[in-house]
Amino acid sequence: MRHKGQLIWPGRENGLVLWIPFYEGSGTTTHDLSGYDNHGTINGATWTNGYRGYGLYFDGVEDYAEVHGSASLDITDEITIVVWAKPNGANEMGYFVAKGNPADYQRYNLYWDGANDQLVFWESGTDRRSDKVCIDDNVWVQAVVVVDGTTLKFYRNGVPAGTKTLSNPLESNNDALRIGHRVGTPSDARCFKGIIDEVRIYNRVLSEEEIKKHYLAGLARLRHRGLL
């Protein structure tokens, strides 16, 4: 599939159940190109330039894109979440992706804690944190979390950033998935501030080599567009 001459859908990948590249540039719908039709509805976020075309800017105050709950996103064993983002509040705290409210139940998610320079997976009242990593304001970054049963791994720009152990496996649920926000009261929603321009979710574990390959492909796009 091409959009304005750019190849954005080269073919389905093994295990890819959500791929939102934010190629539209207008409107209130973000289309999922995984083949599973997990399209999203935009609430408050605005279109802007991204690292591969367009992206969504989240202002840190209840902006998000919401994907309806579906069987393909009800993942309980192996999952990989890949996000490209450009924080505009790197010292703040905000969710890249969250399924339901991970403060209440064991659901998958990934957020950035800028005060402590760590990627975080919130586990039913307890956080699991990456090693200290650098994510600067207004600089594109690839953030990844991989869950394999109760083993959790973080990556930043294709490089491993820590391994943790979950207390329990992920729970089955039909909750909606949000990008840039989590379900919860506004004061505790940990809204992301900045641009997000690609979210991928796989129902399998991506290897370190695969994650690095994705990063290098994104890096090539950034260089080609003069965004480094």
C-alpha cells in the first residue's frame, strides 16, 4: 500500500496484530494496517509531521487515540510493543500505550518516566523499570517492551535496557487500548506529551536482532528526511 508515493504496507509480518503508522494526516481515525482492523479514534490529539510522514501530537492533557477491544489484542503470553516517539516533556511521565487500566489489573502497557530516566511497565500496583536510559526532549526514540510469560525486557533504540520478572502473567481482557494515555481519572492518567508516529504490537516475542532491524530502518528514515 502506498500513500502519497510512500510505501507504507510492504506486507504482513509474523505475529503483527496492530500497526498504526499514522499516515493519514487528517481526520479522527487512525488506521491499523496489520490486517486485523484495529483502527483507532482520536480524542484531542492533533496531526503534525512525524518521522515517516505524519504523526499525532499529544499535549499532555487527556489527548489519546483509542482502539476498541478485540480478540486479536487480548494477549496473555507473548507480546512485543514497539513505539516511535518524540517527547516534548522528557522530564515528565506519560504512557505510550496502555491496555485498560494497568493500575487495577495485569494488562500490558509501556510508559516513560522522565524524572527517573526509565521506561516502565506497570504491573497491578507495582512498576517494573528499565535501566537508566537517555530520552531527550524533541529527539526521536524507539521504545520497546517484550513480555515472554513472566520475563520482561526493555529496549531503547535497538539496545537492551534491562530485564525484569513479572509477578504474574498477563490477564485476559477485552478492554480498549489507548495510545498517549491510560484509562483512569484525569489526574492519574499519566498523559504523554509529544509526538507518536508508529505503534506496533506483536503477539510473539521479537528477537533482539529483529528489534535492532526495526530501529535501523527507522534510523534510515530519519536520516533520509534530515530529522537527526
